[in-house]
Amino acid sequence: MVLTDEEQPLLRILSIPGDSADGVKHDEVILDFEPLDPENPRNWTSSFKRFIVLLLALMAFTVTFTCVGVVPVASKIVEDLDGKHAPSSTSALLVTIWELGEAAGPLFIAPLSEVFGRYPVMNICNLGFITATILAVSSQNSKLFIVARMLTGVTVASNVLNPAIIGDMFESEERGSAMSLVMLAPLIGGAIGPAISGTIAQTMGWREILIIAIGLAVVCEVLFLTCFRETYKLAILRRRIARMQQESGESRHPSKTKTKHEHVLKLWHSMTRPFAVLFGSSVLMLVSLFASVAFSFFYVISISLPNILKDVYGFTPAQIGSAFMSFSKQLSCDSV
């Protein structure tokens, strides 16, 4: 049995033969962290936890930079890939398809992290993000580039798991500064990303924008692989159970079919939970409707503005990117 209270996620494990003093037979004990357990993320040193928060913030910055960086030069990308007579709808899809992936990805990423833990899911998604960005760099037509953009959105794990990881490491009254930092990072990436990408596109080319994003993501992933540790309490306790059963020669193991069935049910419950919350709250429905309208207006502007600034006012790509700074801040705020 797993309790839902975040302060007491306990696991019942291990057979114990015999009866208790009150005559009731017990075949289970409860496993939980000891008060000073070194595997408990909340007992990690403050310096290490700050390092993890900075790492999460750096990956969030990289993700937002990759997302917003191509917006000012979307028409240039389509022109290079498909020629000057490519329809304008292609550049619109190139910009907006990211959000479709980023909306679908959390439905799988968040539940998987509750079944397998934060560490494997974060690393696999980061590797998928790097692979999809490499695919975008090597694209020779807009269709492949659009597919790669959607895949990068699907594999964004930092924006999904950052709040959960901070909740794993900090007590509720200590989460404010850490959450502020990981929320600030996308704002910075969205604010300066277009200006940087516009300058890079003007001096070197639009592919170099994504190459720089790949470099940042690779640095983050190396740090995740070498320095990041599992933070989800239940995943840590499950591994401890496996070690204890292996050391004690415990023969009673749950069947693979039952375990698989439980995982599927948990995944389905976690995937349907957002819809239950959304449709169960009229206030949340109204806020979501407002956000969707705001996003629609942003993308209408982001698709139309580069061509206007280029054709009417003669702006260079660097100047177009600088003009996007205020709009990118709004996008980052809405995303957070």
C-alpha cells in the first residue's frame, strides 16, 4: 500500500513469520527513511541541493532558448529548406508545433517518473531532446524539421519534473527560493533567446542556433548523468526493498503480471488526473481558456511580425530578434 500524503509515502514489504503479541498474524513491515538517512533527498547538504537547483534551472533555460530561438527566423528556415515559394502556413506550423509536443509530453513524463523515478525519466528525456534537436539541425526539408520540433517538445522533461524534484528535496516552507530560480530561468531564456538567435542567424546561420542549444543540452546531460541522484522517495525505497530481499534471500516476489498491471493502472490514473482536475473546476477552465487565447495572440504576432519588420522596415535578423524580447517574456510567463 502506498499512501498519498507527500510526508508519509511508506511501503509495506518483507514477510515476517509468526504471530504478534496480540494474536494477530502479521506478514509485513513498513519501510521508511530513518531520521538522518543519507539516501533521503531532504537530508542532502544545502550546497548539493543548490547545485541541483542550478542544474535544473540551466536545463530549463536551454529548453526555452531552443523553443523561442527559432521564432524570429522561422520564415528564413522555411525559405532555406523549401525555397522562396513555400506557403506561410509552413512557418506557422514550424513555430507552433513545439507547443503541441510540450502539451502531450507531460501526460507521459510525469506518470513515468512516479513509476520508474525521476533519474531515469529525466535522463532519457534529455537524451531524446538532444537527439531530436540533432535531427532538426540535419533536416533537409521543412517536414522533417517540423517533426523534429514536435519531438523536442514531447521530450522536454525539465519544465515538467522541476517542481516535483524540488518538492522531493525541500520541505514545503523551504521551496520558495528554489522554485523562484527554476521559474526565472525560462523567463531569461525566453527574453534573450530571440536576440541571441537573431544575431547568430545573421552572422553564421540558423543551424548554428540549434548547434549551440545542443551544446548546452549536452553539458546539462553530462552533469545529470554524473551528479544528479534519484529524488523520488518511493523509487528509492523500492530499490532498497530489492536490495533487502536479495540479501535476505526473500522468495516471495510479486508476479510480473501483477506488477505490470499495477504500473499500467498508475500510469492511466496519472494521465487522466489533469483532465479530471480541469473539468472539475470552472475557475481552472476559465484560466485555461484565457491562457489559450493569449497563446493564440502571441503566435499570430510571432508569425506575422518578422515579415513586417523585414519587408516594411528593413530590419536585420538581429534587430528582429531584439524586437521579440518583450513578447518572449510573455510566452515564458504563460508557459510557467
